[in-house]
Amino acid sequence: RHFWGWLNAVFNKVDYERIQAVGPDRAASEWLLRCGALVRYRGYQKWQQDYNGLPTGPLGKYKIEAINATESCIMYRGFDYLDGLEHVTEIKLQKCIYIQDECLQRLSKTKNLQKSLLQLKIISCGNVTDKGIIALHKLTNLEYLYLSDLPGIREKETTVHVLQRALPNLELELDLE
């Protein structure tokens, strides 16, 4: 188990030279796929899941529009890859064992995501608490938030109230016990 944690940390190490060389969307695609996530590009219906099948073409042609990180090993140390992404409208974090409050705080501070992110789903991420969910209030354009199976959410009413006050247009769907 310790070995896998170490390996996942290696997969999440940010290569800033690679971001410079191939652009933020390509570098983030490589990171996400390496960690087991899927990406969908703007103008395409199909999810990209094969690292070796990443599309080639002119730099900047493929812009990440959606991220499905179900059962992936993405973790905080890789989140710098998200900084340059300007077109991400949806993110799904499901059964991500390394996602915790700091990740959601980092996500909500990412300037480009504050502008572009419209839909966010957080499902069965056991290390997420009210603190992380409340941090999402900085995602000012967020239209839809789905929260399910988050045992770390202890103050559901308070958390919901804070989000609804900060984001009056947010559609919030809860499946929490």
C-alpha cells in the first residue's frame, strides 16, 4: 500500500517544463490520464481514456472541456496542472481517495476555473468535509453542484446555507445522510 501511495505521488508531480513545451491542456491531459481520469475535449463527444491514444495535432487544438476523475489517483500536488485550463465546464470527482478539503480549496482558487466551471460532482470522497465544500463558494459561475456519499459532511444545513447565500443561482443536489 505504501508503494502505491509513493507511485501515485510520482504520477502527480507537476512538470512545469512540459506545460511550457506542449501547453496546459496537453500537459493536464497527460497528468489526468496517467492518474486514471478521463478527459473530454471541446467539440468532441468521446471521452479520452487511453494515454497512448492522446490526439496529436497543432498545439492548443484540443482544449479540455470536462474531467471525469472517477477512481483516479489525482491529488493536491498535481493541481497546478489545472491553472492553465480555460475551457473546463464540468468536473466529476468520484471515489477519489486522495481528494480532500485542500484540493477543493485549491480548485476554487484557480482563476480560470472560477470563470469556466459550471458543473461539479463530488461523490464518495471520504476525506472531504464541510470546510472543503464551503470553499467552493469562490467558483462564482458554478451552476450545478451534486454532493453524494460524503461522510465528512457533518454540518449539512450550515454548509448548504453558506453556499446558497454565496451562489444564489446554484442548483444544489444533495444525496447525503
